[in-house]
Amino acid sequence: MSTPPPEPEAETAGGWIARLAAELDVEPLSPRTQAAVLGLAREVAHGTERKAAPLVSFLAGRFVQDAVDAGGDADEALRIVSEAVDRLLGR
């Protein structure tokens, strides 16, 4: 018998993201990656229109996956995205 999912308000964002990763059969995000993506989204939300943050997160994910598929490192690719965002935000 499976355990029912926790009530939405009782579940942490990290727990929910881990459950979604399992549902999609993809590797869960490490705490370090979660922090980097949330920081990236925060910077974009505060530096541009807020609605740009999830779209930038999606593009960042595509870039990171392309880099990993080409044999690159995910953390390095995410750093490249962060630097690009900083440049575009004039930092």
C-alpha cells in the first residue's frame, strides 16, 4: 500500500520538486542546483519583469542539458547562464 502524498501546505518545495522529478523519471535537483536556479530566477524577477523568471529558468535548463549532452559539466553550464544573466542585467 502506497503512502498518500502529504498535504500541499505541509510539503516543502524541495520535497515537491523531488516528487515531480520522480514522476517525470528524471534525476532530482541537488540542493546546490536548487539554490543556483532559485538565485537565478530571483535576480531575473528583480531585474526585469517577474514573468521572465520562469522562462529564464526553462531556457537555463535547456542550455544546461545541451551542455551535459555534449559532455560538459552541469554546474559550469549553470555558471555560464548566471554570468550571461548578469551581463544582460548590466551587472
